[in-house]
Amino acid sequence: MGRRVLVAGVGMVPFAKPGAAKTYDEMGAGAVEAVLADSGLSYDKIQQVYAGYVYGDSTCGQRVVYWFGMTRIPVLNVNNNCASGSSALWLARQAVESGAVECALAVGFEQMPPGALGAKWTDRPNPLTDFSTALRDVYEVDPDLPMTPQYFAAAGVAYMDKYGMKPETFARVSVKARAHAVNNPYAVFRDPITLDDVLGARRIAGPLTRLQCCPPTCGAAAAIVCSEEFARRNGLTPKVAIAAQALQSDADDLFGKKSAMSLVGADVTRAAATEVYEKAGVDPRDIKVVELHDCFTVNEVLAYEGLGLCDEGDAERFILDGDNTYGGRVVTNPSGGLLSKGHPLGATGLAQTAEITWQLRGAAGARQVEGVTLGLQHNLGLGTAGVVTLFEKVS
């Protein structure tokens, strides 16, 4: 890392189900308005904008920020599947850290249709073709089911086969997510659920029931990052900094491994986390709060190990001992995570950033984790893009 990058502000709008939300530009503008208010900055102070989204035409980012003025600054649109929001943050951080600019805005938004994700372009090569071919080598794909949950179902089956974990342990992740979301006014689903509710829900694929799959969601979130010099000049006193950050894609041994867990990004998560810990000189066991990419319960389990929160093969004990929640070793997804807060693809990474920032400021209300000085954020997109960001409290 070069010069220190501070989080000047964060903001988001409440997430909503498709059909109940505003349009993407209204939601995005709402998140930008919130982050400007949080930082105390006016839009004319922003020197670059990075806009993350998946389902939208080109220059949607311009459509969102033009609500606040047309100032000739660069606006770049970022599509990295479900890691688009964090990829936008990665670019904003890199711009400030390098000295290219003093202040940058990352905004993510998504206006999603109802139902399972699917390809929008069917007249050209699908970027996941090699992944789906590799999946069929290790898992019996059902052509009548959506593909995305089958990737994670296959990974769950592989994990159970390797470590002997029970299917119902995955379901406990959903119960925990809802328990956390009860205290989050931005979350879509805030009613508690039981283990029986999760296990009795409609089965989607493999060990996954409907309540173990994140819902299609609409929403927006944003963050402003700046240099220490910019903060001083503008009278800002940010309480949070980016200690280290990594964005990684797949290694060339991916398909040769014949591993469903690798296909959904477990290796990328581990490699990015290792890079972050080495850069920051931090032991993952010293981190007390994590927002991780729980698009499916299986992915949360894989992330526990990939992020070094527990030993390899020890995720079941980690869950059963309550080490993933309040009173345990580390609070994972105090926001409720993707499973309960929702997963508007382009907004997710920046919503995670907002939650971690609030936690480090001591401003998370009933969700507050005590004694937090470090917070980790993990955002993953199939295909693959994995972003891990370590935030630290500024004294």
C-alpha cells in the first residue's frame, strides 16, 4: 500500500424486493446523497467516480451522478458480476493511493428483475461456459434448474463429502443471518426464522433450500475515499481507513482441479485474503467483525475457511459453537448479509463497506460489535472476481 486512504463517508438506501423499489438512478442518487451528507462534502469535491452494476446499459453511472451536476470528471462503469461494488471501491482506492486524485466516489446499484439470475445475452459466448462445463465434470447438473444455485449446491456436496458436515449445519447460517437482520433497518427480510423453517422450505438444489439462497434485490450504496491531505484541507476527520485490499481472479490450475469449491471462488477468496493479511501484517483471528459474501449458505461456510476465520474443515464446529455470531470469536454479517439484507449485485460490496465503517465508528446501534478496531469485507463474483478489504479504526 502507498499513501493512506481514508473512508470519508458511506451511505446506502434500504434494500427492497423487485417491483417494490425505485428505479436504479433514483436508488443510486439516494446512496450518493447519503454518502455526501455523511462525509460533509459537496459533489464538486469529487474528482473521479466508479459505478458498479451488472444489469444495466452502458453509462448508467453517469445517469446516477448527473443528478448532482455535470462536472466533466471521469465516470467509469464497472461490471465484475457480484463483486462489482467492491471492484469500484478497489479502483477508487487505487486512484487515491497512487496520487492520481485526492478524492473519489464509488457507487453501486442494481435494479433487478424477480426470479433466478440468467444470461441476458444469448447470441454470443457466455463467459461462464468453461465453468459450467467444469461443473458438469463433478456434479450432475439438472437442466431444468437455474445454474447459479447448482454451482453452490455442488460445492456444498463436495464440502460435506470431504469433511463430513451435516446438511442442516448449512441451514444454521440462515437462522443466524435473520437473527442479525432483525436490527438492520436497511435489510429486506427482518423476521426471525427457525432451523425447521429453513429445512422445511422448498428445496432448490442439493442441500440448499429457498431460505439458504439470497433473494433478488434492488438497492444502492456508496463510499467516498480520500487522502489524509484532502481530509485536512476540507476539515474532515474520518474515523476509518483502508488498511489493505486485494482483487484477484482465477489461477491457471482452476479447471484441472476438478473442484466445485474452487469453481465458486474458494481459492480466489483464500488467495486475496492471504495477500491482504500479508500487506497489513494482521492475523485474521484478531478480526472481530466480518461482512462476507453469503450469496448461499454454502459460500459463507467456504468463506470462513478461505478468510482464515477458522481452520480448514472446522467450519461445522465453528458454527455449532456459535463462534460466527455475537459472544463468539467473530461476528459474521452483523447486517444480516446477502441472505437477509439482500443482494443487489452492484451495491453489495459497498453496502458491506458501509456496515464495516459503521461498526468501526461505533455507530451500528443494536448491531454494534464491541471492541472493534479491524473489520474485514469479502465480495465475490463468479467468473471470477474476488475482493477482500481490511478496514481499520483511525485513532
